[in-house]
Amino acid sequence: MSDWRDVESDIIRDKLSQCEQKRVELHRRQAEAKARLSTLNGEIGTLTTQVNNLRLELERRNTDKVDARISDHALLRYVERVLEIDVEKLRNHLLSKEIRCAIEAGAKSVTIDGIKFIVQGKTIVTMIAPEQKKKSISKCSTCRKWACECDV
């Protein structure tokens, strides 16, 4: 009877040994998987950062879609330096004695030679030429909008 129990004990010990070997192997594989997961998580973090940076760059580029422009200052310098127009002389010509007197008297607009000078405070802020007056007071016969370019 003891032989039978010895055989049974040996079988149980073998099975326990096999289970222990499997446990050790699974523990090793688990450690390897954790190491791979850690590497993959690092790569995911790097890729996520790159994706976010690209998204922000695309948003920046799409919101910066402004047509090229020229400033009034640059345009004025072009008129002065390239076209060689004396802007101060032109300014003094436009601020004639008649216009100065009207502005000093508080006029909101002054019309001379068909050109209407619009005044705010003591500054001429714009000018309307005779052909512009006609355009601005009628609606377009095509689109019914004010001062459009359909009929031009």
C-alpha cells in the first residue's frame, strides 16, 4: 500500500513541478510583455505628441490664410520714392485756404470742383469724386446691391 501512495505522491510532485515550471514561464512571459507594453506606451506618447503638434500647425496655417497686402505706409513711401510725388506739396494743395476755412467753421464736408471732402473733427478722412457719388446712390439693376461691380 505504501508503494501505491509513493507512486501517487510522485505523480502529485511531478504535477506540482510542472505547474511551478508553467508558473515561472508565465511569469517570465508576463515580464517580457510588460517591457514591450512600456516601450509601446512610450512610442504612443511620442506619436500622440507629434500628431497634436501637426494638428496645431495645420490649424495655424489654415487660420493664417490672409491675402498678401500692402500697408498704407508702404504705399505712401512708394508714391513718394518711386513715383516721386511730393506728398507734402500734395497735402498742402488739398488743404487749400477754402477748405481750411470751412473746416475751421465746423463743416462736416466741403465740396470743391465736384470733389466732396468728408471731415471728422479737423481732419479730412476721405474724398468722394463725382463719378463715385453717382455709383453710390443707385442700386445695381442686376443684383440689386449698392455699389456692386456687375455693371462695371
